[in-house]
Amino acid sequence: MKTVLITGAGGLVGGTSTRYFSHLADRVVGIDNDMRKVFFGEEASTSWHVRQLREELPNYMHHNTDIRDQQALERIFNEHGNDIDLIVHTAAQPSHDKAAQIPFLDFEVNANGTLNLLEMARQHCPKAVFIFTSTNKVYGDAPNNLPLVELETRWEVAKDHPYYEHGIDEHMTIDQSKHSLFGASKVAADIMVQEYGRYFGMNTGVFRGGCLTGPKHSGTQLHGFLSYLMKCAMDNRPYTIFGYKGKQVRDNIHSDDLVTMFDAFRKNPKQGAVYNAGGGRFANCSMLEAIGLCEKITGNKLNITLSDQNRAGDHIWYVSDLSRFRSDYPQWHPRYGIAETLVQIHEEFRKRPH
């Protein structure tokens, strides 16, 4: 590959993508203006990660550019044009709680920013593979209508339900449910990426992530579940669980595993493809189970408050069915389970401020 363009390059998945593809491409062009700091404050800044990328990767070119700025994007795409073989779009406002406070900014970044990038790709490098990190929040709270059973440490779908063995597949409805405004802005972007694939014949892939995790996450209270939980365990910070008795279940996919999914798609792309992309049955946990693991790893007792009020539109149980992706790309396999990932996060935080 000549050039790979990555948005949100300083973030968890963007930074992992940058490192991975820097070994496969002549040049990696990163776009990141540290909007995560704007959304969540200094603690969530990705500037430390961008500095690492600049220091470690000689073929990395960084642009402190906002994806809402069409003219700035035009200059970047004009410079590289058809040399761009791959676009990995990870830049986003990622919190459904925060979105309600900044609805215009959330939609401008998530929906309009994605449209800007799609149109730049169509005009300047239409043969490039375009990968979009969507979210399971496009399904809204529809998964909460599944028949769920309360167990000692988690909610679980009933054993006689089709989703019990593998999880929730891409046939889950995105209609008639509460998404949060974040979920709605990501639906708009998700559908637009599909449309550019189907209408314009571009190679576009939508990856509807569960919880995305890994040691390079700048976790904060409103985003980055496992990362922030580990911070609280290490620093004796109070942590509040919102609703569902702390038994709500999330699947968590390590950023390394997600990026190898991207690479498999790059090698054999499709037009307007949609994949659920989470930890699946291989890597999932409830809040209570994650707390237990963090306490075991750190040796510290977490200071937990349990609120009866759940977050609006939040999932009670969500486990991704990866069957569609694994059918199309049978060579891909996940590598990192929950416990191993949390150990990595703990070790990373011991090396850098958190």
C-alpha cells in the first residue's frame, strides 16, 4: 500500500490502526485534533498518544485537522489523491451521555464529519477501501426486549433463544427503539457509509463495535468502560454503576483484534458490508464481573455506588454475533479475553499518568 489515512489517529482504535498499518504502507496520514479533550476534559486527551506515534513511526504524518472542516480535508486529499489505498475512520464523539449535552456538535462530528470523508474519498480516491467504526448503539435499546434471565452476577439471554449460542446478529432492528442522540448520529453515519458502497460502488465496510478496549485507551467516566474502571481501582476513585444491579453485560473487543478485522476486510473488500464487531461469546463480562477482575489484578477494593437509575437507552445484555464476519473471513480469530486485556490496561497505566 502507498498511503493509509486514519481519522482519530490518537485514539484507541485509531492509534492501534496507525501502528498496525505503518508496517504495511509507505505512509500513514493521521488526522486528529484532540476533540476527545474537548468532549471529556484533560484526562481524556489523546495528545500523549499522538506524541508517541510521531516519535515511534518514521512514516507517520500528522494533521491537527477537524473532520468537520471540508476545506482542510480537501487539502489533505488533494495532496495524496489516488495514492490513498485505505481509509480507517475512527474519529467520533463516542458518548451517548455527552451527546445529550451537545446535540449539534455530536451530529456534526459523527454524521457530517463522516459524510465529508466519504465524499472526499469519492472525489479523490474512489477505489480506496473505506472502513467505518460504527457502534452497537445503532440498535438502540431493542436488545432489552430479548427474554433475559437474572443470574448471580449477570443478566443472560434465555437458553432457548437463538441468540444464546452466538449473540446478537445484524438482523436486529435499528427501528422503533431509544438510541440516545449519539446512537442516532451514528445511525446516520452508518447508513451513509453503506449507501456510498451500494449507490456509488465504493468498497465500504461498517463495523458495529461493542465496547472497544485496550491498553492505549484514554478512559474517562463517560467513555471507556474497562479503562476507566481500572483507573478507579488503581487510584481509589469512587465508581458509580448506573442501573440493572451492576449485572448488565457488555462484550469487549481488544483494539488489536478489531484492527485485524479491518485488515482482513481490506484484503478482500465488499461494497456496503455491515458486521457486528465485539468480543462475542469469547470476551464479555458484566459490570460486577469486571469489578471483580479489577480488584483481583490491583489488590484494591473498589469504592462502588450502585444507582437504581440506568442510563437512557443503555443495554441490559449485549453480546455480538461475529458469525457473518467469520463466514466471510474465516482466517480471522480473536486473541484477547477480558482478563488478559485488563492486565494489559493495568500494566500500561503503571507506565504512564492516568
